[in-house]
Amino acid sequence: MAGPLRERKPPRAYHHGNLRRALLDEALATIRTEGVSALTLREIGARLGVSRTALYRHFADKRALLAAVATEGFRMLRQQTLAAWEEGGRGAAAFQSMGIAYVRFALANPSHYRVMFGGFVDPEARDSELAIEGEAAFRVLVDALAALQRDGIMRAEDTVVMARFVWSVVHGVAMLAIDEQLHGRESIDELLRYALERLRTGIEAATD
């Protein structure tokens, strides 16, 4: 039996300006309220009141639109975690700040985050802008850990493996948070503080 028909949203008149930005913003809004599966180029174009010709001039298909969403997301994540590292003084406290910045990014940008890590795009597609931004975002964490290792703060172990371990823990907190599996901001902050502290004690260099 067919499910209930979704009420069609009235088209939003699009005026001259940055159409690509408008398409991305409409896609993000759709993902946030209806999920990635509900996203179609035709529907996005209809909501903005633009022709197919104008639409396909920017994105050839849904996959291209999702790749653009993920690319933007990785770029924003890189900028925010790097800022946390730099502004935090590039030490142990800055490492903690990076973890906080990561989860805050996910909470503030759940549509980006779901596309980035939901299996909807291939972040390792060779020579793509998406691959470049995805690698650059991960490289911020790798470089930070390498700096902490040089300073004797973190264990002298495989830096990439260590970075993947750190990412997997913080990513888990982020996903629980945006899926509303943690009750309230206080619970998110409490779990994040605990996770970051256990991470620190798990990978910091041994002291005599």
C-alpha cells in the first residue's frame, strides 16, 4: 500500500544571484527535514523555481550535488578544527579543543555531516575536490598529533593509526549527538569531556 503523499512545498521564487549557493542551501534544508533519500534535483529546482537547464548547469545529478555538500562540509570541518588547534596554542589543551570543535561542527551542520560520513559519496574518489578536502580535514588531526609526539606529549606510535583511533571516538560522540541519542546538551558535553580525557590518558606519553 502506498504511503501518505507528502505535501508539496510551494516553489520559492529564485531571483538573480548565486544559484549554486541557493541549490546547496535548499539541499541542506531538505536533508535536515526529510533525509537524504528525499533529495532530488528536480524537486530542488521546482522549489526554487528554476529551469532544468539552469539546474544542470551546476550539478549533473544528485550524486554531484551530494559531493558538493560533502566537499563544503570537509572544508568547514578543516577550518574549524585547525582554528581550534592554532588558537588553543598547539598543545595538549588545543588537542582537547579540536575534539570539542569537531562535535560542535556536527551539531551545527548535521546535514553536511550525514552526507560526509553516511556512505552517500566517495570521499576517496581520485583527484576530486572532495578527496582533496576530505584528506585535508584528516591531515589537520594527523599533523596535530605529530606535533604533540615531537613535543613528547603523545606516545611515539603510528601517527595515522592514532589519528584514526581519535577520530573514531569523537565521531561516535558526534553521531550519537546528532541522532539525538544523548538527552540534552549537558549529556553531550559530559560524554565528550569523558571521551576526550580517556583519549588523552590513553595516548599520552608515559612519564617517569
